Amino acid sequence: MTIGTGCRQPYTTDSLFNISAMSYGAISKPAVRALSKGAAKAGCWVNTGEGGLSPWHLESDADLVFQIGTAKYGVRDAQGTLSDDKLREVAAHPQVRMFELKLSQGAKPGKGGLLPGKKVTDEIASIRGIPVHVDSVSPNRHPEINSVDDLLDSVSRIREVTGKPVGFKTVIGAWGWLDELCDTIRRRGIDSAPDFITIDSADGGTGAAPTSLMDYVGLPLGESLPLVIDKLDAHGLKERIKVIASGKLITPSGVAWALCVGADFVVSARGFMLALGCIQAMQCNRDTCPTGITTHNPRLQKGLNPEHKSERVANYLRNMVHEVGLIAHSCGVREPRELRRFHARLVLENGQSRPLSDIYGPDAAQRPAVRVAVH
């Protein structure tokens, strides 16, 4: 599948399941090394997260998606605004295949972030372009983006400067702006469209996220993903804009469900964190992670061997792709992206089930070939 067919450097990949955004700084050097090495072994991309591009992302030669957060880490000038020169520097690395503009994330939709000063080492400060040992605050929004036109202007600017596919990541809350987005793209021309949209689920989150935001803000993927797919279909934009599903999709049934609904790719952070050895100690923001994943304490990092953990990462990916393929073949299709909504049923808590097509749109007349249990 090719993303960004109109770009100077489009990205073509057969990768189905990929590593979602986790920043160097929020996670440790051995964690980044293990993820990158595992991705290179198994053939998927790694999203850098909003913390910039580190040498540990590049050393394995894995495909990378560079995420631009609200603080513009790694591509910011002295005033903290987006720098075209820094964008060109990042895009010059052949491993960087796409750019993702992060509007919001499932862990804390509508809220910025804080990297504690004790995590801002000399190296991390250099990568991000921020002062060392000082708390670093990410705003809760991009100050320069106040409308759909502003968003498309930003996407177009980054794509023109880098020559590579550009999309954005968001958690869906109110959805009226989706029609405005599609109408504006039609008015401005199809070339103004983002090359992809990453839909993050409101039921994501880490130990660094406020519980109230994890529990109550934004729509879960079960509602938001089909909503976005149907909006793009209605406006004739689904072929132009690829959709990436993110948020607690860590089992074959979850990934198969997302493909049935209409996603082109699936990304996961939680699944790969567990592959690294995460025990969900909920100490992500305290620099005391006992497994070495989210700490810069050398003593604690000793428990995370990048070579060993990279094999676990690669095995998780390979087995996921195999199992999703097994489900797809049992439905009578040649590969997972041929799954459609009539291939799945939603299993309710009372044990009854309903076709996804009844809930999410067309193809209701087709008979499901297999029941995919998605709670």
C-alpha cells in the first residue's frame, strides 16, 4: 500500500501492524533500541513520538514516522516554533518515511504534557532542542492551528518542505469538524488533503496520564473509527486519505476488527510495551519504572536488554500478522485488508452478537463468515 502518492517521496509498505508513538525521553534508550531493532527484524515502522529523532531510532535502519507534537521537539527554532531548516534535516534521513502532526492523543486528549527536568539529560535536551535539567512543557494545542484551513496549511507546508507524506493524529470528540474538513479539502483541491489520519482511542493511556481524561474524555475507537471511515467514504476521500487505527488494539481480534471497519493500518504502543516487559506499575512519569522502560536510571535500565527484548518485539509482530492472516483466510479472503464489515460480529456482554454491518453501515445483506469477538 502506498501512502502519499502525490508526494516527491511517497511511502510504499506491506506493513500491517506497527509501533505507535513513544518518545525517547518518555521511554529509555534501551527501550527505543529494542523497539527499533525489533521493527527492523520483523518489517514494520516505528513512530518516534513527539520527543524528536534520536540516534537509537536510526541505528537499526527501521522505517520511521516522525511525530511533530505541540512543542515541536526536534524541529523547533529558538522560539519554539516550527523550523523549515530542522524539518529538512530530519527528512534528509532516508529512514524517516512520513511525518505525523499530533493534535491529541488517547492518553490525555485536550491536555499537553510535562517531561520532568530530571529526565531532561544533556542528550535528550540536545535532541529536543530544549534546556537541560529543566521541566519541559508541551502546550495542549498547536497555537498556529485554529481552523481546518490552518490544519491543511500546516500539512501542506510540512509536505512541501520534506517531500514526504504528512498526516495528523487525533482523538475524536465532537465530529462536526470532520464534514468541514472534507468540504474544505474538496474546495481547496484533493492535493490539499492529508496523506493519512491516525485515529487514537480515548481508552488508551499510561501511568503518566490523568485518570479523569483516560476515563471520560473523547470517543473510544469502537465509535470513532467507523465514524471517520464513513465520513471519508461519503465525501469520496477514502482512497486518497489512508486511515491508521490506534488504541488498545493488542490482540488479533482487535486488529481484525479495525480492518473490517475500514482501517488501512493498525498501530499499538501498549502491545509493544508489554512485549518489552511492562508490568503496568503506573510509574511512567516518576523515573522509577522497575522494568527499565520509562526510566533513565542506569541501575533500573539494566533489566532491559535491547538484543533480547528486540526478539520479543519482533516475535509479537510476526505472530500478530500471522494470526490476523489466519482470521482473514478463514473468512475466504486472500489477505487481511480484504476483510469487510460483514466478516465480523460484535459480541455483547450478554453473549448475544450483532453484525458490524448493522451497526457501522453497508453490506448488511452479506452473511458473516466468522465471528470476531470484540468486547
